[in-house]
Amino acid sequence: MSSVGWEETKRKARERRVAAGLPVRTAEEKQAAMDRLAAEVRAYQLAEARGDQALTQCDVALAMRASPPRVSAIEHGEVDRTVPAAAGTPLRLHLPPPADREEPR
């Protein structure tokens, strides 16, 4: 029985996709997709944390010194469209853990 490394397996899979005329994403495209998914997860967590604490979007907006529509956009994963490009730094959301879960160590 022979073993095949992960890199070889990925290379063969990529070759099969190219041969079949299927799209092949670059490493940058894959990273961008993973970043979008992570933003969606964070957005969902923000909405859940807000709901768990019985806060409205207006409450959160006041605490963030932002507008309620901006909070809504963030909760819908539209972070890229809500942060001015001139800011130059990504928006980071720090959420408290839900009351029924322990904080990671």
C-alpha cells in the first residue's frame, strides 16, 4: 500500500478541474472567500450577542458612536461597505461570550 501526500492530492484534483473546464480559484480568491465567511460568522455572533443582552441596534449604535443603519449593515456581514476606505484598518468586533458559555482561554 502506498501513501500519497496532501500536496500531491491537491495538485491532481486541480489538474482534473482544469481538464474538465471547471473554475479553479487562486490562493487569494480562496482566502477572500474564507474572510467573507468569517465576517458572516462574526456578524451573526454580534446579532446574537445583542439579542442575548436585550439590546437594540440603536443601543449598540450609541455605544459604538455609529448610526443604527451601520450596526444593521455590520450584522448583515456588510463590514467592507461600512468602513471608510481611508480608515486603513479592518473593523474588529469583540464580543462578550454568551452567558451560557465560558470564555475561551
